[in-house]
Amino acid sequence: MVVALGLALPSIAVGIRRLHDTGRSGWWFLISLIPLIGGIVFLVFCANDTKPETNQWGPPAK
């Protein structure tokens, strides 16, 4: 339980950073709270390629 709590915040931060890399707002992370469908949609968002241009959150990670 301690490990799960310790990994929760970094996991959320990585998910939001990945959404920013694909040109989406971090608020899209909340879609993962919808049972089954939300997780699938979030997975598809994270699987998209990084946008090569600079967005409002900064330069691309690649």
C-alpha cells in the first residue's frame, strides 16, 4: 500500500506529461477515471506520436 501511494503521484505526472507531448491538455487524464472505456481512450492518446512542434507547454520531448 505504501508503494502504491508512493508511485501514484509520479504516475499521474508522467501521464500528464505524455498528454502534453501529444498536444492535449492534462485534464484529459481524468478520462481514465471512466471504467473500461476511459482507460482505453487514455491508452490510445498515450500511444499517439509526439507532436514535432513546440506547444503551449514547451518543446517536444524528442
